[in-house]
Amino acid sequence: MKADDDPQFEPIEKGLANTASLLAELISQEEPHPRTQTAKAYKEKLAHEVASDLIVIKKRIENGVAHLVKALKELASTHPEIHSNEIAVEFAKTTEFFSEFPVHAESYLTAIAQDQSLQEICGISETTIESLYQAAKQIYEKQNYSDAAEAFTFLTLLNSKKYTFWIALGNAEYLCHRYEQALVAYAIAVRVDPGDPTSHVYACKCYEEIQEFDNAVNALDLALFVIGESKSRDFENLKRQVTAKREKLIKKIKDEG
């Protein structure tokens, strides 16, 4: 799905596509093989194990980029603050970085060890990231949840420290009825921001869908713990809702037990 024939979006599409391709290639790199196996045997075993998963990951990245480019074009017509040229320039830098990855490998690994994101390493501005987020959000709001999940997957690869990216990815997966994938996204969201209880509340909904009611209660217990640790009054209404929901779930478990 290309951004029609609008020439101003060609550099963005190319930059994003190149970044996605190189990022997918990075993900597919073999790990050091165990000493108990020959390099050839381990490589064959690894190739067999990751082949199907890798195809899925690459496809999600490629699709996510295509969805983002199309949404960016639509947004730019009504949001003058979205500058296609600036986005194109920034992703050209990202493409250059990955194209010369062997040269940058040591500095990249050092940056990762220092908890830097790909966005930070490649110098992608917050303005560009915000534009991409708004594009992904528009896809979600149009209820194209599968497309939104692919778009947010790409955004989480660019910056895995953005809580909103993981929550949005989890919500999109939930609405696609992919509850296990949603739970993974919510779990990472908890790690990114352990002080926000909403990720636990969303996780509870997933557990309900897969009939794991004990885990659903546990998720609400975690939400109440986080709320209790917080000094903010913003969660008071949520606390009442979570408490009421917890009581209903416990009653359900007892009635069915």
C-alpha cells in the first residue's frame, strides 16, 4: 500500500522501508553458537527455529511502515505541522546508520547497554516520532486494529521506552482477539512505567477473555497495589472501578467453583 503517487512522500516511504528492512535484518542475526555444537549445526538448527517467526516479524514491520506512510499522507492534508521533508531526512540518517552498521556496531552496542533507544541512537526527533504516533493513532481510531497493531509494532522497535506505544499495541492486539500478544505488550508497558496501573487493568480484560479468572484477579490486585503506592488522586475513580470489578470476579470464581 503505497502513498499513491504523491512525490513528497516518496523519500519518507523509501527511508521508512529501508529502516524497516535493515531493522528486520538485525533481528535475524544469529546468536553465538554453543560450544557443544558446531557452528554449521547450530546455524541450521537456529535457522529452522526462527524461520517462521522471522517471516512474521518482517511482514509486520513492512506492513506497519506501509500503513504509517498512507496515514501520514492523510494527516498532512489537515495537519500543517507534519513536515514530510523533515521526516524523510531523519529516516535517511537512520538508513545510513544501518547501512554502515559494521562501522557503528561498537558504539551501537554501547548505546544499547546505556539504555538508549533506536530513536536516540539515530537522532530521530520527538517531532518525527510524534507524527508517526499520530499516524498510527489515526489508523487505530478508524478501527483498523490489525493495521494499527503492525504500525505500533514498528514504533515500539524505534523506541521501546514509550509507554503509550506498548499500551496502544496491546489495545490493538486485544481488539484483534490476540490476547496472548496483548498480554506481552501490557507486560512490557508495566516494565516501562510500573507506576501506571492501567496496564494491569487492561491485562485483566485479556485474562477474562481466555478464562483465566484467577490471573484476572491477580492483575487487579497489582493495579490496586500500584494505586496504593501512588500519592496521586487521579486514580481514585479507577480504584473504585477496580475494587468493584475485583469483587465481581471473586464472586464469579466462587459461584463456578
